[in-house]
Amino acid sequence: MIGLPGTVPEADTCSRAGCRLPAAWRIDWRNPRIHDELRRKTWLACDEHVEFLRGFLESRSFPLTVHPFPVEGEVGA
């Protein structure tokens, strides 16, 4: 899913393949080789998969931020 700053993602389940648990974390990230500073993608994660998804992105040196989901103050939160 593509994340726009200040908006809530459309789904509320974990982004880990095969997982349908409710999301508790929002991971906003980008691939600096193909995305400029304003383009972000968003993955949602349950408590069980947040470290797995974070590690997957960090191992590729992708800039990322992790916040509780939903983030207070977001549109639709």
C-alpha cells in the first residue's frame, strides 16, 4: 500500500504474507533508489511481525519509521 503523509492506510491487517491479524504498528518506508523524499510506502504489522518486517527493510538500508497504528492525529484515525 502507498502511504500519504497524514492519512490512514485503507486496510487494518498485518502486511506479512498470510497474516490476517489486526495491525498494531505502521511502518513507513521508501526505496531511495527509486523513490524521492516525498514518496513513501506503508506496511502495517501485528505485534508478532513488526520486527520481521522492520528487519527486512533495514537489511536493504531502506529509510523507515515505525509508529503505533493508528497514529494519533492522522486523517481518519
